[in-house]
Amino acid sequence: MKFYIKTFGCQMNEHDSEIIAGVLQQAGYQPCGELDAADIIVVNTCCIRESAENKIWGYIGNLKNAKYKKPGVIIAVLGCMTQQTTIGDALKRYGSHIDIVLGTYQQHRLPEYITRALAGSGQIVDISEDNRDFPDELPAVRVGGVTAQVNISYGCNNFCSYCIVPYVRGRERSRSLNAILAEIREAAAAGCKEIMLLGQNVNSYGKDLRKAGQTDAPDFAAVLKAACAVPGIERVRYMSSHPRDFSPELVDEISLLPQVRAYYHLPLQSGCNKTLRAMNRGYDTARYAEIIDRIRAKTPAAAVTTDIIVGFPGETEEDFRASLDFIARCRFDAAYTFIYSPRSGTPAAKMAEQVPLAVKKARLQRLTTLQNQISLAKNQAYIGQTVRVLVEGPSKNNPELLTGRTESNKIVILRGGAELINQITAVEITGAKTWHLEAL
Ligand code: 5AD
Ligand code: SF4
């Protein structure tokens, strides 16, 4: 029997889909690239913003056709969205064409539930954000090519006031360093040159282990060092970090790791202290600036990117301007920008002074205009430089060209043959756009 997986959401979800593919293949199912050819359809969902949810509801609704055409097909909905009880109930109530509804930490049980569904069990719902029983080691079928994604922790303890993640992914749980390293070694042996360490807040890795009595449990710096020491691993990235837990000492340690130091992603969320407090972020702009300054002092060529939310409840025009000023001061290489989306069950959704959508949209536009200028200027500074590019594959827009990334994680469009894929090659940058460099 064949399965097809449709993934929505972040890298964490993409990697969860690799694990889902792994457990299904281990159980004897085969992957297929077309929904119509599948006997099992898996939808891996996201609920970080309303826009994601709306898209997914549309997709799930359309699957009625798949069931109509092939009544025996098994449809399973997994992932973050199902963890919101209200939506879990809704799926139960409205999605009679959905056979299986599982939470993020039940995904390894999918084969068992498919067997039950095939035997005519009726709709199965198993959702819980409790990750204590989630196995530390699971198979994964990597689709990332040159990059292997490796979980270092699950869940989040931060409760930023806008964020649904701690409610759907549960408390923070670190994987053992042995399990992490075994996966990295396996990926390196399979030819992966880049590792992406995944966790909602990678900086607090190991805290839970130490609390549980494992006093010598490694910290995040130790994970980075161990990953860098695996032969064949040329680059180590991580996602996501938290400025509150990003100590200046960690910057110093990273500055000694050539595979890591050229790229930092440090979500700021807002450049206004009042908003940061209301977001429950646990740092202010002075502390954030201290980290940025340390990074630039230690590794001047490092690129720094960030996440920004506009239109958080209570954000006034003055607050937004303060945020813009701070963003201009930080001179990020790029920013992933979001319009605040109220998530039911989070404290921010209940706050008074919600910002009207039109104001949010206008602010996003102003932020994008500012950041695009900075991104372009930063990228233009690369023109004439020779950079080491890890080639990922053919360019999406022009399959005759290749796409890859610099050590600082900038996308480069370059010329070259397929033999360069998964190799590091030195090229001279000839052009720069807002979101990528060119070596043509
Ligand atoms: N609305 C808008 N953006 C959000 N993010 C998280 N929750 C929300 C929300 N409710 C953004 C944050 C985070 C990124 C992954 O998504 O910027 O860093
Ligand atoms: Fe959400 Fe904050 Fe946790 Fe990130 S650190 S997952 S934004 S609660």
C-alpha cells in the first residue's frame, strides 16, 4: 500500500513528516508522490497563525473528493492543529471523511491505527501534548538532500503570550546527546554535509535533564561542539534560539566553531520594550543589542536574521516606530515578518486593544520596505567577494542554474553541473538581490 504526505508549517513539521515517512516505511508502506495514487493520505498540520489554519481547512475539505473517488482510502490528520482541543473536536464532528486524527506525539503509532482503520474501526482520535512517552529514537526518511534535520528537544516552556506552541507541543524535553549524535553520524555517513538542529528553544537544551538529576547533562554549546566534531559535517545550523537564553559566553563559544559562527538566527519579535514585556519574552532591547554587538565583535562577517511580529495587541504608532528604529539599528541580513494572529487559548488573544487588520497590514508594509533596503545593502556588500557555497540542487526558477548557500546561509544562484550538488564550491559573487546573491 502507498502513502502520500502533505506537510504544512515549519521545519519542525517537515522533519516530523520525515519521521512519519520513516515509521510508515518500516511498517511496510511505500511512499508515493501523487495524492490520487495513494491508499493512505497523511496531512501534517500547523496552527501557528490563522492563515495556516485556513489553508489547511480548505485542503482537508477538498479531501472529500479523494474519499469519494476511492472510498477505501485512509485519511489521517496529524500535527499541531489537531492538538487544539476545539479543532480536534471539530475534526471529530465535521470530518467524517477523516479516519484518523493524531497529535504530534502520537505519530509513531500511525501504522497501528491504520491497521485498525483498515479493519473498519471507525474514526480514531488520539491527541495529547504530553511528550513523556514519545520515543527518543525513531526512523526518518530524509528528504532534505544536503541538510539533515535533527531534533534536539521537543516542546517549549516559554509561553510567549502570542504563541500556541507550548499548548500544542507540550513541555520542553531534551533528547539524549547520544541519540542526537547517533542521528548526526548516520546522516554524515549518508553524505549530508549540513545539520539543522531543531528545537523550539535550542538554547535551553539540557535544562530539563539537569533538573531531573542528570547533573552532568550537556548544554547547547556542548551539543554544537559535538555536532561539529562529527567527520563530514561542514555546517551546523539551529532553529530556533531565544535571546533570553543566548548568553554572551555562548557567542564566544560559537565564535570558535567555524561550522556554526557565520550565521545567527535570533528572533527579536519586537524592538519596543513595552511590547516585549507584554509578549513575555524575558529580555529587552538593551540585552538584545548586547548579543548582537558581541556577535559582530567576535565574528564581523556573520549574518544575523530575525523574526518580527507587527500589530501585537496594544502596539501604538509610537511603539511601532520604536520597533522600526531598533530594527534599523540591528541591521539584520533578513527578517521573517508576521502580522500578529490571535490564537485562541493564548493570553494575547484575550488582551484589550487588538490592532485593526488594516493597521497591521500597513505596518507590515513599512517594516518590509525598511528591511528590504537593509537586506539589499547587506547583500550588495558581497559583490566581488569569493564565498564557499554548499550546493543544494537545481534552482527552482531556472533548472539550468544551481542553488546553494554561503556559510552565512545566504542563497546563491550559480552556474555549474549536477556534479557540484552536495559539494562546497568557491564562487565570486557578481550580483545581489533582496533575498539572494548571484554568481553568474
Ligand atoms: N502571530 C504571528 N506570528 C507568530 N509567530 C508565532 N506566533 C505567532 C502569532 N500568534 C511567529 C514568531 C515566531 C515565528 C516562528 O512565528 O515570530 O518566531
Ligand atoms: Fe512560541 Fe516563544 Fe516557545 Fe518560540 S519560545 S515556540 S515563540 S512560546
